[in-house]
Amino acid sequence: MTTATLAGPRKVHVPLGERAYDVLIGGDLIASAGEEVAARLGRRRAMIVTDDVVAPLHLGALSAALADAGIAAVHHIVRHGEGSKSLEVLARTVEAILDAGLERRDVVIALGGGVVGDLAGFAAAVARRGMPFVQVPTTLLAQVDSSVGGKTGVNAPQGKNLVGAFHQPSLVIADTATLSTLPERHRRAGYAECVKVGLLGDAAFFDRLEALGARALTERIDEAVATAVAAKAAIVVADEREHGQRALLNLGHTFAHAVEHCAGYDGRVVHGEAVGLGLALAFRLSARLGLCPTADAARVEAHLAAVGLPMRFSDLLVDLTAAGLRAAMAQDKKVEDGVVRFILVNRIGDAFVSSSVTPDALSAFLVDEGLPAP
Ligand code: NAD
């Protein structure tokens, strides 16, 4: 992975052979998005997919930048929120691309958070059997995590992200100035994915974030996004289709997905908040199993709490039970032969995949974490 700090944006190159692409990170990058897209994909036509919150804030600037570079763009606006990651909204998005008369080499651009990126990326993967796709992530979560790596998809009634495809973007433009309009709750949620990168493989990065305390949410954000993107890109390049190492990116996510599933994706818990709690749980479970120092679990919890992330089940406005969470975990994509795989830790910066957490040990842990058993 090469990471370049130019006079302008930071650039992380993701070397995936013929699917290689750049991630540009910096302030006010939307203004030059048209030039960057045209330089890589030519002056093709574009469909911008965005949501009804982001559209009034950033769609005008992106459309103007594309027009300046001679790219004719139409747009498709979906309702904000996880509910738009559905097969119904996917179908309408693909139809919008086809109705607009876009050809196979035209480009689909996702402007928004992880919901829009996952939806638009999947639409680009299947429309005309695959169209080029550009990510313009506008949440911290999407900038540090979901816009890089090529996982796209929607949710099914049976569970989250169960229908999807690997489809790498041709370019990612992470304009950190767009974060100025992002509500603090979503900034915190995205920050959980940023911290995750340090916790799973880069202790020095966690040390730097920890030293900033709550200021890490706003200070040195370009640097944090670039570090997180470079770390994610390295893992993706080593294991594009998640046969091994990429699973480490799921640190905290077995718990998080189960919490989200039980909460019903109704906005009471957003993904990154569930991830924040999931990170603390992964460390506490590892400490309980004697794998990781309790002092590390305490440091993780202290830092995440300092930025305002939920650290206990009781911090959530959701009624959960140990049995309900276990049932949700059994639906997780990471289940193999009926065994739930957890990402556990030896210490901060050293995570590994474990299939050895028994159902009884898990139940006892969840009850000790304050959940009723049935
Ligand atoms: P989101 O896309 O729902 O965005 C959060 C909210 O912020 C939305 O209401 C959105 O309208 C609003 N918003 C977005 N940008 C804004 C801005 N600049 N100013 C003001 N408001 C803004 O949620 P998210 O947290 O970005 O993404 C969560 C999704 O990402 C989940 O569906 C999760 O499964 C997915 N995800 C995917 C991957 C992957 O590898 N593909 C990785 C992690 C998460």
C-alpha cells in the first residue's frame, strides 16, 4: 500500500491489479471530483445515488464539479437510513440507472454514508452486469471503512448484509469537509470503526488516538482517516474475498450485528454505536477468557467512553436478552458449521479469529454483562 501526503489531498493507493484504485482524503475535494473522475474514467455519463439528508447539503457541489469537467450527471435520491438497504430500494435504484439510459461504461457515484455506498455499489455491481463505481463518502464511518474494500450489498429480512457482491470502486473521494455537517452522534459512530483499526493491528495508532482523548473526534481527522484507510486497504489487498485475515476487520461486529438485529434497525442504535459497544465486549470477553490483560480492556473502554460511545448494554435504549442475542449471532455470516466465530484479542493491536467460545461461556458472559438470560 502506498500512502502519499501531497501538498493537496492524502492519497492511499489500493493495489488490486486490474481493480486497483486510489482513495483521496482531504478537505474540499468534492470541488475537484469531476477532474478526478474524468482523469480515471473519461467523460462518461454519471448517476449519483444519494439520500434525502445528504442531497440538500452536498449534491449541488458534486453535480457542479462533474458538469465543470464535462460529465453529465443525473441523480437518484433514496430515503436516509438503514431501511434503504433493502431489495426493494435496490430494484428501484437499478431501474433508475437503466431508465436514465446509462451504458455499461458509464459511472455510478455514491454520495453519502455507508448505506448509500453499500446500496449504490451493489446496484453498480448488478446493473448491466457491472458498471464502474465511485465512492464519495460523507460520513466518518464511510470514509474510514465502508467506502474501501469493495463489499456492497443490502439487508434481507433474515439478517443484515445477507445479499451482496464484491465490487471494488474505481475511485474513492473522501472529502473531510463534508463531515462538518455530520451530526455528532454519527461522527462518534464512525469513530468506533477508526479506533477498531488500531485495536486489531496497530497499537501505536490507538496510542495516538487515546492521547487525543475526546479531541480525537475532531482533531487531526485527515491523518486518522488516512491511517485507517491505509490499514484497511492493506488487509483487503492481502485477502480481498475474506478467506482469512480480512475477518479481523469484524472485531466487535459479531456483537454489533446481533445488537442491531435485535434492535430492528429502527435508529435507536446506529451501526457504529453498536460497533463501539462490540469492541468493548470483545476486549472484556477476551480478558474474561484469560487471553488479554484486563488493563487493555479498561483502556479501550475508557477511550471509547471518553468520546461518548455506549459501553454497556444498559447504555442502549433497547431491551435485549442473552438468548435473543445468541439467536441473532447464529444468523451471522461468520457462522461456520453452526459455530459462531469471534474476533478476540491478545492485547491492543493484536486480534485473531476464534471458534472456541462455547455457547455456555457466551451465555454466562452475556448474563454477567447484565442481560436477562431468557
Ligand atoms: P448512514 O449511511 O445511514 O449515514 C448516517 C446518517 O448520516 C444518515 O441519516 C445520512 O443521511 C446522514 N449523513 C450522511 N452524510 C452526512 C453529512 N455529511 N452531513 C449530514 N448528514 C449526513 O450510516 P453510516 O454510519 O455512514 O453507514 C452505516 C452502514 O454502513 C451500515 O449499513 C453498515 O452495514 C455499512 N457498512 C458497510 C461496510 C462495508 O465494508 N461495505 C463497512 C462498515 C459498515
